[in-house]
Amino acid sequence: MLARSEGNGLRSFDADQIEAFARAYRQTVCDLAIAQRDFPDDQLTLWLNGLAARAHLRLYRAPAPSWQRLGQFFWTDFARRFRAARCYLLISALLLFGPALLAYLAALLDPTLRDALVPARLRQVMESGTTWTDMQPEVRPGMATLIFTNNIQVSFLAFAGGVLCGLGTVYVLVSNGLSLGAVLGAAQFYGVAPLVWSFISPHGYLELTCIVIAGAAGLLLGNALLRPGLQLRREALARAARRAVELVVGTAPVLVVAGLIEGFISPSDLPIGIKLAIGPLAGVGLYTLLLTVGRQPTGVTGGRAV
């Protein structure tokens, strides 16, 4: 049976053949256990061990990658991973938006803190009643690429900072929150807040969600290092890394959409009201998918009605 499964694995077997293969594998493992107990150095024991190892690879190897599985991950599995990480997501959001609120109030109410938190050149632009958000149409494709790259960089740093026991993740979230809040507070003080909000709104809900998710992935790594439980620290980190990587990879399509919106729609000449509405609509659409896709129907557990 192993010889027939070379190349295509068990995909060429019918149901009866797969059942016979599984029975033969279980019998081989039982024989191997007895042989290892009674004749550990016998050649037959070594041969049985090799046979069992080959059969194990046939039965338990990961399925071949396919576009269908890739689509299932982004459409269904990622939403489940998102919901399962809700505690980490909440902490990540607090680390980003808590400092943002404090910086907003500081830049709005205190001149000294506004000077410390907002670069002088940016303050001069806003003080003149304009913003940095105007882009010529011919530079928007290049700007979309640049923005997309920057979004990936911030998300990666938030994720990778988890290997420093989560301290790197905390730094990235807090520093980005402070920068965001300070700019919005200064814009409110100088009277250009509608222009700034209309630029941030179309892409901001998606972009900030991705940063929060990447931060949650980093915190997941940090928690595994700090609290491995009954596992070895490297084992806990390996298990957490798989969950964290799935979270970060799942944000890739959202980051692409956010970068395109930020490069083409956010600096466009659309009315401010429309640009302010695009962001919440995009956010509602994203969270509707994340919170509903892949859920089991009410009253169903383990695939059976209760």
C-alpha cells in the first residue's frame, strides 16, 4: 500500500483502501511497541520502525496547498483567528488609542506639549490653514505604493516586537498612538481638523484595525515568552508563533485595500462628507465579516443539532 501511494499519497485510494491502510498502520504500531519492548536491538524492530514512520507520513502529512485552501483561510479561518484573539486585540487597541486620546488632549490644550509632540514643520503647515494631504493625480500611484509599504512596516514592527517579551510591540503601539493623537489635536487647534479627518477617514478604519491586529499578534508572542505555563518556553513560543503569523498574514488583503484607498481616494477631490462616510462604511463591512463569517449556526455544536 505504501508503494502504491508513492507520488500522489492517499488521494488515489478509495474509502475501503484508506480504511485498510489505517488498520494496517495501527497493527504495525502495536507490533512495533512489542518489538521495542522485547527485542529493542533486533533488525526487525528497526525495519518496523521505518515502516511505521513512512505510514505515519502518509496519514498525517499536511494537505497540499491549493487556491481553495488559501481562499478559505482569508475568508473563514482568519475571521475565526480574529475572534479567538479578542483579549489580545482589546489590550492592543487600548495601547494604541489610549495614548492617542491623551496626546490629542495634550496637543489641543497645552502649547508646550503641542510643540513637543508635533514636528515644527507640520505645525507651520497647519497654522497657515492648509494641510499636507493634497497630492497631484500623477503622483498618487507612487504614493499608494509608498503608503502600502509603510503600513506593512508598522504592522511588521508591531508583530516582531513581541519577541522582546512584548516590549517592542508596546513601544510601536504607544508611539504610533501618540503621533496620531497629537496630529489630530493640533489640527483641531489650528482649525484644519475637517481636512485632516477627511483624509484619514477613508483608509483609517482599515489601517488602524490592521495595526491593532498586528499588535495583538506581538502580544501573543510576548505572553508565550513570559508565561509559557507547563510547556518549555521554546515550545510555547512555537505554538504562539503559528497563531500570531496567521493573524498577521490575514491582514494582508486589508492592508492592500487601505493602501489603495489612502493613495487614490483620501487625497482626491471628493466632497468632505463623502470621504468622511467612506471610512465608517469600510469599517462596518470589515467588522461584519470578521465577527460573523465562520460562526456555527445557533443550536449547533460539533456539527450536530442539539
